[in-house]
Amino acid sequence: MSTSTITALELNEAIQTYVRTETFPVGVSIMREEAALPSKAKRPQRDLGYPITICQAVGFSRRYGWSIAMNGADLSCPIAQVAFGYEEQPAYYTEGHLACGMYTDSLETGAKSEADVPKFSAEESGYYVSYPLERAQVEPDVVVIYGNAAQVMRLVAGMLYKRGGSIPSTFSSRADCADIAIKPIQTGQPQVIVPCYGDRLFAQTQDHEMAFSFHFRDAAELVEGLAATQKGGIRYPIPSFLRYQAEFPPTYQKLAGLFGEKS
């Protein structure tokens, strides 16, 4: 895959040109050292007075334009604590108790669901930093863009312009924070995201919204694809086909006939 040769700001400008998102495109970085965190990033416990979820952090970035930096001490979601490597996986979790009775019909199927959640090891873990691309102080690891289905389709078309084929994604209705950030980092592949229940409940993601995430190294490839597919006729907003003659009810047609009788 290509390595990006554009900046986060240039990527943001291209997304606004070709996709026109309602909320800010968001960069996500996993940073090891506290000293390297963006200077203006808010720490939830310190600056808000309470811990938040990962999806709330993305929500703050895409709706408020805030930069958020957090680790396990700032994180309220127990599933994300495990997924992002801040806590080990106790038996109570791996046995499926969190999913059973809510998402699955048994501990066995609940255990399958938990095992399927992408996870960082302790060595891969670090501060989760989210920020609007237009205010990026660091280079993102991953970019996530929320939009409607047509806008996500537009992004898929752009990413596939040079690749062809299709984008494989997985959907579980849970822990989309892991699908957004961890999966692209670990697999190198972009993801189409159906926002999870928690994202909708805690981060106010709306019913019409989907998301698209990808490794920042593929940003230049995406921008090239967006420009080329727009030139080829794949655009957003989707053009409406209007070149046809309208049909009218009989009374309207009778009136039109009366106009003709004058001549």
C-alpha cells in the first residue's frame, strides 16, 4: 500500500471538497509518552472532572473541535479498558458475561463476541488521542470520518480507485471504537463502520450516520481516488437525474389544451 505524502490539513481539505461531511474528520493517534501529547489536548479527568468513553472522545473532536488525550485513568468504558490494553482480560470478561443476556443468548456465544473484539496488547497500548484533522498537531495513525451512507460510499469509491475489488469489514453492533482505531492499525486495511449501540447512546451518533476509518499512510491514495472518481462522475452530493418531461394529472393536461386552443 502507498505511504501518505500529504498532511492532515491537506487531507481535511480534500474531504471537505469531495465528501462535505457534517462533522469534522477526526485523526486518532496512539502515543506512548505523556510528554509528547498535544499541548492543547484536554484530559477528561483533569479538565472535565469525569472519565469518558472512547466514542465520546471522538464525538468531542468531530462535533466540538476539541483535542482529547486519554488513557485508562480517563476511560469509563470497561470493554474499551480491555480492548485498548489498559486492563487485562479477566475470566468474567472472556467467559462472555458482559454480552450474555444483552447481545447473545448464552455465555458461549458471548465469549465468541468478546474474543472477536480487536485488542491492543499492553505493549501496543498508549494514550488515545483524538482531534479534528484541521487542528492536528501530530500525524494521525488512523483517520475516521462520520457521514451518511452516500458519503461513506463516496469514500469507499475513492479508496478503491487504485485497488479495485471491495473493502472487507466486520460488524458486531458493539465496541466500534476498536474497529475504528485498532483494526486499521493491526490489519492496515480500511474499515466501513456501523456505529455501535454505545456510540449512539453515549456519543450522540445519529441514526443516519455511518463511519469510515483508514490508516493515515493511505491518505494520499484516498485523495487521488476521490479526485479521479469525481472526474469520472462519482460525486457528492449525488446528482439527481432531471432530464425528462414531467407528467401531469388530467385536469392540468386539460388546462394545457385550453392554452393551445387560443392559437
